[in-house]
Amino acid sequence: MDPTTQHPPDIDPAPDLLRNPVQFLAFGFGSGLSPKAPGTAGTLMAVPLYLLISSWSLLQYTGFIVLTALLGVWICGVASRQLKVHDHPGIVWDEFVGFWITMWAVPADWVWIAAGFLAFRVFDIVKPWPVSVLDRKVGGGFGIMIDDVLAGVMACLTLHIALWLV
């Protein structure tokens, strides 16, 4: 076997994943390859991207979320089929979108970014009802995305309640 063209089964496939554009996006530009807490790594990678779009108008930001969520259904579905694993832990595009939803109409201040990061990770990890039901019952790219979208909505509502109370 020529080592430059094929990988034995025990070699990490990460370089091949990063050459595939769909996998590159699904794996959050490589952040999903983190050996520990890939969802958290993916959410961290979403923060600088959020900073790039945080000054957009609310209409532009909302359009971006809708577009990336719809694109995410396709990206996550294709990536999952290619990997032959439903909701592979390294697929973190859903965490990107979930975090961006969390930060909808929230000040782009480090305190709120940190609060949004924490709130989203809690809702994504704990998966309260109905997030847990969707996570278990819905398949395909939509299933991969919907639990994080809903976790993002719940985290966003939490931040808006906190903003109202402050």
C-alpha cells in the first residue's frame, strides 16, 4: 500500500475530512476534530465569526441565521451520510448556528458573548424538553440541526430575559 494515497484503518481520517468542502464546513473548519468536547470547540469557533457579523442590521443578521440554518440541514445531512454516522460528534455546524441564534439581538459585548456561550452550551448539553425529544426522534440533517436551533432559541430567550432584568 502506498502511504501517500491511502490510510490504513488505524490512521486518523482528519486530513481527508478537511479536504472535502462539505465535511470542512460540517466539522466547523476543523474545530469539530477536537478530541475533547468537539461541540464546545465548535461553539468557540463560532464566536469570532459572530464578531464579524454582529454589527449587521437585525434584518441582515436574521437572514444570515435563516440561510445558515437551511444550509446546515443540507451540510449536516450530506456529512452524516458520507460518514455513515447520524450526528457524528465532530459535526458542529449546528453549534455554529445555535450560538448565532443565541446571540440574536443581544449586545456584542464580551459579557453577553460569554453569557451566550454558557447559556447555549447548557441548553445544548442538558437538552431540556423539547430539545431532548427532537434530538432522539428526528433524523437526517434536519434532526442534526433542530435540537441546536431550539437550544439556541431557549438560550436567546434566557439572555433577553436577563437583558430585560438588567
